[in-house]
Amino acid sequence: MDDHAPRRSIRIHAPEDFAGMRAAGRLVAAALDMIGAHVRPGITTAELDRLCHEFVLDHGARPASLGYQGYAHATCISLNHVVCHGIPGERRLADGDILNIDLAVILDGWHGDSSRMYAVGQAGTRATRLMEVAHEAMMRGIAAIRPGATVGDIGHAIQRHVEAARFSVVREFCGHGLGRVYHDAPNILNYGRPGTGARLRPGMFLTVEPMVNAGRPEVKVLSDGWTAVTRDRSLSAQYEHSVGVTEAGCEIFTLSPG
Ligand code: MF3
Ligand code: CO
């Protein structure tokens, strides 16, 4: 989401609410597993979107993005220098493309939100390294989540890993609280200082979703109002998980069973 949310209080969910988030998260993970087999040269991003959409409906859920602020698709599919919010369309995948597929579902009122990178055939070494760094940055952000830690601790862990690899963190978009709503407080910035910002407590549900550019961090949004691209046309990568804060640390709701 974009980092413009007003300050709201952060909802603390009951222990029994974790079951709903687990089911929604598992469904997103299963859809992102399913779509991997279809990521091949020649398929269009609209076809990938339709397959995800049908999978979600077939499993008794609906896509959260459909109708969200006027968005008309089940997924965002962001290729190569597209940072996020790529709109599915007639573009055909080609060997060497890298792409992010971002899917959020609503199952029994609970939101699951996750995204992964996919490579079409063989990605280049720099693209492969970029995807690895984005994934590890997300996992380090998640590893910082425990009661008493702050949202700044998450951002710092992400930023530190990305910049040590000499890549850059996008500032305009961030993770978010979620649960019965898609985008809630707090914003989870992908950069920051340790010990700053809201303090985490058991029962908070969050996404961690860093966007990492191979070149400079600046982005621009195209005239369609959605597609965000790197200003310098460098490659960009993103991963996203939905997590719940527990007494012991956190639980990742959107992990693949595989
Ligand atoms: N994918 C974004 C997120 O993870 C939200 C996209 S909103 C949409 O929070 F409408 F474009 F889908
Ligand atoms: Co999200």
C-alpha cells in the first residue's frame, strides 16, 4: 500500500482470530504455489490473473483487490522494472523476465496477503541476486517481530540487509496491518531506526513487504494511476508475507506448505 494512512490505533486480535488468518494465509500460499507452474514464456499476465482469480473463487474466497479503490483485477503482476501494482494485461512473458505476483484474499472475513517473485526460464545473475536479497530482507524484517520490538526495528532490519547488498529500498510503499480489513494501521515502513515507532504486541496482524530496486530507490506511477516503475528503469523485486505477533515472536500465515 502507499504510505498515506492516517494514524489509527492498532487492533489487538484475540487468540481465536489466528485460526481465520491461518486459513486465509494458507489459501494465498496455495494459489501462489499453483501459479508457479503457469509462469512460462508466452502466457499473458491477464491469463495468470484469471487462473489466480478462479482458484480463489473455487476455494470459497474472493480476491481482496477486486473493487479496492477501483482496482479491477484479482492480482497485481509487476514485471522487471515495475515496482508494484502492475495491472494484468496482454503482455506475454518472455524468457528472462522476473515478475512479482501479489494476491490478497478474503476468506470467512479474514484477509491473507502475500506476494512472491517468479523467473521465466533463466533469470540473469543480477536479477537472481536481487530476488534473493528481497526475500532475505523480508525474512530479516519478520525475524525482528516480537512483543516489545517496534515497527522501526522491522524497517531497520530490512534496510540494513538491502543496502549492505548495494541495492535500494523503495520509500513510497509499505507493509500494513490487516485482519478483517485489507489495509489497517500500522504502516510497516521498509526502512527506519531501531526502537522507533509503534511497539508490537501479541495479537497484531501485519504484512512485511519490502520493495527492493537494483538501482536508485525513486519510483514513478504511470498514467494508468496504478503501475509504479523505477525512475531509472532498474529491476525491482518484492516479497510479502502476512504474520501475527505471538508471545514468542511471530507466526507467518502465508508460508507455503511445500
Ligand atoms: N498489493 C498491495 C498490498 O500488498 C495492495 C494493492 S491494492 C490493489 O498491500 F488494489 F492494487 F490491489
Ligand atoms: Co500487502
